[in-house]
Amino acid sequence: MSEAVALTRRLVALDTAGHGENEAVAVLAPLLGDAGFDVRTVEHAPGRGGLVAEWAIDRDVPPLCLSGHLDTVPLGARPWRHDPHAGEADGDRLYGRGTSDMKGGVAAIVTAATRLTSGRARRAGIRIVLTAAEETGCDGARAAVPLLRGRPGGPLMITEPTGNSVAYGHKGALWLKGHAAGVTAHGSMPSLGVNAVVRLAHAAVRLDGHTFPDAPHLVMGAPTLNVATFHGGLNTNSVPDRAEMTLDVRTVTGQRHDVVAEELAACAGPYVEWEPLVDVPAVWTDPDGEWAASVAAAVQAITGVPQGEPRAMTFFTDAAVLAPALGSVPTVICGPGEPDQAHVTDEWCSMRRIAESVAIVEQICRSWCEL
């Protein structure tokens, strides 16, 4: 079992589903500190911490930034065949919550980085940002921003699950909560009340049929909207006086979220009030840029898989917060996890891909830092 797989198993053993990322920091911070990184921890809530680790950042060229998140989503209601926190191996597959999304990617970053500090970085150093609470809107990344803003930043690599192929960005996310008010009355006399559920249901149907006027992105495609949740009423024999729903909107580069929110409010109609839940922008980097192209070449050389046409991910990442904080730097997403394994029951990651990811991160660091 490789060093990176063993570290993945240590992280998977920790339940970090919406809490407890400090336990993962307690595993990773000493590894980075012992390797020569200057490690600072940051919390945005009790027990929910991340870290910023830096090595050789006093060079003439800004440091390369590597990032991943430590939290996971909950297990779900469906039973698992494999213990979700045991890191059980079956053939090439390592099972457990977070193996793909994205403790395998975090382990690859830390394993590669700690191997490199025995050398001398002639051109640039390395910055590692490991975050809490990415899954619910990048709160941990926002907590790390004060440690990054105003300081020189080099390119950013996020090891989210891509099956070790290069993605040059991702869609943005705008999650909205809408609620409608009504007037309660006895269920046998509905004419005396105003039904909030019906008001909101009409709005939900209009939104479900909404077409965005924005042109599709050449790689990301068109923006999407999903009516995600709907709740209303307290009992069967009353006219409901309140109902609420949530929307999951995935945007593309060029869309302004304030404009999108106004557009959707107009579509929903006057009886719905809105509040934002998550607001993270889309991220896009030119695939023909020098650094992005060099990453693709390195990945292809290591994996033996042609990179083909440029791609972007539908999910969001901490790059939405970190890339602007670092100075709108070139960004790629490339990690060992399988995108279709994120958030699923019996989640798994290929151990071969974890080893490949270590080699990819190491090569990209060596190239940027001139190690």
C-alpha cells in the first residue's frame, strides 16, 4: 500500500461530514511541518478548521498553490456494503466516504509536497491551502482569504475528482431560498384564506420552465436551474400560510449572480421573497495559456491518456474563492477521484489514480519551482 493510499485511509477514518475537520488538520499539519512547511491553522467555526502551509515562498516568482477540502457530505440513508470509515480495499478500489471527494486528492497533495522539500526551489515555492466546509459554500476557503489576500500568488491546482484529467474551470453556484406568505383559515373554508403552497407552487412551475437568455459557454455549456426542495403547511385541515423552496442554479462564466437573482425573482412573481444561501462564481482558465497547457502535457505524459477537448466541471470548488484572492490566477482542477463517485453510497477511488496524482502534483511542482 502506497504512502498516499495509507494517508487517504487515515483521513477516511475521520468523520468530517459537516464537522470535525480539525481532526484531519491534526493529522496533516505535523506531516507538513516536519517537512519544512510553515503551517498556520484557521477556523471559521469551533472544530471546523483548515490550514495554510508555505515553503520557500521568498523566491522571485510567486508560489504554486495546491488546494483541497477536508469535509465530506453525510453518508445518506442507504446502507453501505463497505464500512464508510474503514478504507477497505477491493482490487484497485479503496472504499469509504471521501475517498474520491476528496481525501484521496488531499493525500496526493501532502504526499507529493513533503517529498519535494529535501530539494532546493530555485524559482518559486509551494503554498498549500486545505479547507473546511467546502461542500456547503466554501466557508473554510473564505476564512483562509485574510492569510492570502495582498500577497503574491502563482497558479492554483485543485485536486477535486476528475479521474486525473485536466479541467480548466467549473460552473458557479447560486443557491436561493424563496418563501411565500398566505393567510391561514380552516381547511373546510379555503375561500377565507390565501394558500401559500399554491402561490409558491405556481412560482416553482414558472421557474422550472425558465430559459436563461445567456449564450451557452463553449465548454461549460448552458446554465441550469433545479427546484431542489419544497415545504409548506403545518396540518391537513388548515389553509397553509407559509411555504418555502430552494433553487440550485449553476451558472457559467459571464453571468452576474445579482442579475440572475433579479431575473429569477421576476419569473417567480410578486408573492415570493428570496434570500441567498450560496453564492460562488464560475471559474475558467484559457486551456492554451502557458501554465495550463504545461499541466495538460504533464498529466498526459504520466497517465498515458490524451487530454482531448477542454472540459469544465459542473460542480463548484474552492477555486471560486481562492483564485480571486490570489489575484485571479490561472487555475486547473485535476485529482484522482472519480466524478461520478462524489456523494454516492459505497464511494470509492482507484488506488492507481491516487499514485498517479502524487506523480502529477510532484511534476507540476518541480516544473514551476525549478526543483
